Amino acid sequence: MLLAIDPGNAESAYVVIDDKCRPVNFGKLRNQDLLTHIGSIAHEVETAAIEMVASYGMAVGADIFDTCVWIGRFYQVLVGPISSVPTRLIKRLQIKTHHCHSAKANDANIRQALIDRFAPGERNYGKGTQKEPGWFFGFHSDVWAAYALAVYVADVATDRGSR
């Protein structure tokens, strides 16, 4: 199992995927709650990834610095003496170029690339319905970014690329 986290200054999204990149656990939680959740699932996780902020020469606000603090706290829980999960810090640019082959890709482009790969032709963009859940059933907002990170790490680790 692989855990990926899309960090934020107050809330963060996470996804746990299996070896076929199927999402098995995901959500968006307040950061303090996510720390607790990570501690409870760390024994099930073989590897982890956290999206890392990067500087592109633009001024940033307090929210970015708060996010950096949370990245460090998540990292500490994962690699600490209790869980010792191998954890990678990955910048967004790597995820964009992996899924869309362009540094100019945006969240919508990445989302569509994931839908095209894992749920082509499925109803409701792969979400499906309550009666017939699709691959992405229950996904919302930042969960997509966490999933894109998870798939990137899985692809790079296994060298499988696009299917």
C-alpha cells in the first residue's frame, strides 16, 4: 500500500492505493486529525509521499509557510521511530509532467489524464453512482491531487508509466 498526501495549511487530502493503483482509503481531514489517522494506518503502508512546496520566484503568504510546517509534521510521523515508512517529498512539477507531459498542465488536465487512464468511458467521470460506484467514487477537491501524487510514485517505483 502507498500513502500520498496533498498538504494544506489547515486541511490536507490523502489517498492510500493498492498495487493496482486502486484507491482503498482517501479523504480530506483537518491536519491534526490526519496526523492521528496516519499514525493509525502507518503499519499498513509500505511507502509514502508528500507533495512538497517549491519556489518559483513569486512572493508567498503565511499559508504556504503553515503548509511547510505541516509537511514536516506529516513527514516526522511517517519516518519516526514508531512507523519508519520510507517517505518521499515530491514537487508538483514532477506530477504534472508525468501525467500530462507538460509543465503548464493544471489540475483539470491532470484529473482528465487520470480519468482517461483508469476510468475511460465510465459514467460521471469515473465516479459512477451510489448503486454502481466507479473507480473514483467519492473523490472530491484535493483528493484528486493526492491520487495523482500516489499514481506518480507508484509508476516511478515500478517503472510502469502509462497503461
